[in-house]
Amino acid sequence: MEVRGRYWNGSWGRMARRDIWLLSDRRLWRVRGRIGGDEGQEVSYDFSDEASARSMVDRMMKTSAGTWRDLTEAVRQESNHRQDQ
């Protein structure tokens, strides 16, 4: 699945950090959320359309504390850089 959106609440630490991924394979849209760092708890929701998936991303951000940052472009640039090497 391709990363179509990547968001972080700007907080560090196991208790405060929140991450959200918006993924798609052009047929299925998946929203993954994680509370905590790499070892944190994850949830995943599948949708048949982009609008519903993005609505879930918005709801997840609104219900979690922090100053949300859109990391999508940074993730794409990193991925492209790795492919070029």
C-alpha cells in the first residue's frame, strides 16, 4: 500500500506521541493510528473511498492532543531518495 498521508502530533514519549497513516492501494483506503512510540498500540480502519478515510484521519486528529504536523511530503521525499540510491 502506498502512503498517501502521514501525520504526527508533535509530541515525544510513549504516553504522548500519536501517529496516523493514510494508505491506499487504489481500491482500499486504510487509516492506521498509533498511540506511543514504535511499541505502541495500533488501530486500523478500512474504507472503500478516500473521503471516508480522510474524514477518519480528521476525527482522529481532533480527538488527540498536540499540534498535528503533516509529514506526507517529507515521507515521500525520503522514499524517493532511497529509490534513487
